[in-house]
Amino acid sequence: MAWVYIEDLGRHLGEEATLRGWLYNRRSSGKVHFLLVRDGTGVCQCVAGVNDLGAEAFAAADHLGQETSLAVTGIVREDRRAPGGRELIVKRIEVIAPASDYPITPKEHGVAFLLDQRHLWIRSSRQHAILRVRSEVASACRDFFAERGFVLFDAPILTPTSCEGTTNLFEIDYFGERKAYLTQSGQLYAEAGALAFGKVYCFGPTFRAEKSKTRRHLTEFWMVEPEVAYFNLDDDMRLAEDFVAYIVARVLDRRSEELKTLERDLAPLERAAQKPYARITYDEAIERLRAKGFEVKWGDDLGGDEETALSNEFSTPLLVHRYPAACKPFYMKRDPARPELALCVDMLAPEGYGEIIGGGQREDDYETLRARILEQQLPLEPFNWYLDLRRYGSVPHAGFGMGIERAVSWLCGIHHVREAVPFPRMMERLEP
């Protein structure tokens, strides 16, 4: 008798097998119980008849509560009508731990209630599908860079200063001796890695103390950030395009069942799996927005409404490049042809999902970078190590960061990023 995961049942047709999981749902029809059992890899219909189980065990099975943990043994049989195309003809049921009064029922629940029950909500089919897509995205990120010879370069979470100003940092008392901060980005450290290894990426949690309650914001989120020596902005945009197309194709290939569960329209994703993507300059973006009636001034950063309006004009992700330098961080290199512009790029996902990637070419000149730090009224001392990268063998280099939750939200077609992470952290939520 083999313990088998539901996703592997197809290899055990006609054999006796044991499933270990949880009761997802049940219904009865005369002398037969239909028990839906989940084990994390799928859901299996387990058909339990009174003649196979015996009267006592059959009666007990009729009172099993949702999410009771159990082991079910039976014969694997093909049935196209059953979930996954297979079912189990039950011979024995062993209850591991009973459950009763499970708080999440088939009725409609409010979002606040479900977030309070997030530790249980992640068991539902929709949340399960989203988080499996997230897992696939994370794996695809690592595989993309590994296949191209990038070195994984872990950046610290505790940092001595900000990389984008101090207004949205989480501050920590560091042993009563100094202040430390939760990182906003691993980029500055990835730059050190790029000048040591040529091409690196960091992948980890980042934190923003922005007092924002939009559907695109979390206070804790995950970022993947490649950085490459000798790259310019054009190289960076090509890498971003290759990267996103690879991830989309991977999710379409390996997570089709999850996308089906989410009732995701696949046509926009199939277009995003193909290159090239649309590209426009910031100047062109402003012209397009004004033509649509937006009152935007040249020099303004683009907000969510503007990003949505722009992306709706294109069938693929959109690369908007060369924003005004004044609205970008100090480390962005200026365009030599137009110094008022930064050599930067944002990638906007289609269907109104907004920015999923931000990046660009970094300032590689020591004196220019030092002057920018002082212009931003940032303390010079914590950046001495960063300036060293320009003292000792500086080269042009570029990179970007992709927010995992925003990418997953777009891929899954969900409204709010809070569902794209197991336990969301927002202004008003720190539990569970």
C-alpha cells in the first residue's frame, strides 16, 4: 500500500493507494459518500460505499467536519467526471484529527474577515491557485538568471541608510547605539556584486513605510533585482523584456490549471509571452496622456491612473523610458544628450496593473554621484562604500527591480496585491 500524492495518482491506476490530507467537502447520495480530499497537490474525489466501509465506518464518515485531517485508502480509478480525472474507491478511512465548526464556509465573507482568517483562507481553491502561481514565478525568476550565468547575491535586510530617501523607511534601534533601517531595495549592494561577479541578482523581502492604502501597495513585499556590469539602458530594457516574457510563458505552461481555477483570460498573457514589447519615451507618454484629457505637467511622475491609461493603449507590457531626472533617485545616470532626463525605465503591465518593473543605468562617475548625494541632503558617510565602487574600477552598469506581488497580481488577474502573498502586511494589518 503506497502513500501517494494526488498529483501522482495517474501513475497508480488500478492500484491500492493511501491519500493523506484534509476533507475539503463532502456530499452523500443514498448508500455512497463522495468525499473531496485535498493534500496540497490537488483535490481527489473519494467514493465511499457502505458495502466497502461497513455500516459503522460509513455512518461515521457522514459526520466528518470540513478540514478534518485523514488518511484514505482505496483503489485508484480513472473517471473523467471527477476532479483531476481520477477518483479513489475507498476501503478504509483513518481520522488523524477531527475538525468542527470551520469558520470559512461557502457563504459570502467580507475581506476583513477573510484576512483575519488568512492562516485558514490560504487553504481555499482560489488562494491556493494564486500562491502556486507565486511559487512558479519565484522558481522561474531563479531559473532565468541561473540559465544565463547570474550569481545569486544576497543583500542585507538591515541597512545603515536609505537608497531612495528616508521618508518611507522602517527605523530600528540598533543595540541602543545607532539607527538601522529595514531595506527598501537590495540594489546598492547588487551593484557591488555586479562589479565583483559581472552579473548578479538579489531576491528577498523589502520594506516601504509609505502611508498608502492603494490596491498596489504593501509595506512588506518581495523583489528580484538583477544588476549587470557594462550594461547600458538599452541592454537593461532587453533583459527586462526577456525576463518577463520568460516568466509569463513559464506560468502559462506549468500553471494552466491554476489559471483555469482563477478564470483568468489567457489572451493578454499569451501576447505578453511574445516579444518585442511596446516602448515609448516619457515625453511621448505625457503627450498621449494630455490627448486623453489628463492634466499632467512635464516633470510629474506617473500615478496609477496615468499608468493604467497608458497601458490600455497597448496589447503587451509597455516600457516607458527616460523620465525627468528630478523625479528619480540620486543614483540614476543622466542622459548625455538631454541631462534633464534620467536613463531609466518603468515596465507597465497591461490591463491596468501598472508598474511591475523599475530600473535603469546607474551613475558611474565618482564626482557626479557624490554631488548628487549631497544635493539630496543625504549623509555622505554611510555611502562611502558605495562611492568606492566608483573609485576602484568603475564601469557603466544597469539593473532593475521587479515586485513579485505586483507581477503575480497581474498574472492571476486579481484586484489587490494582498492576495498575492501568504500573509500581507499593510498599514492597517500586522496580523495574523
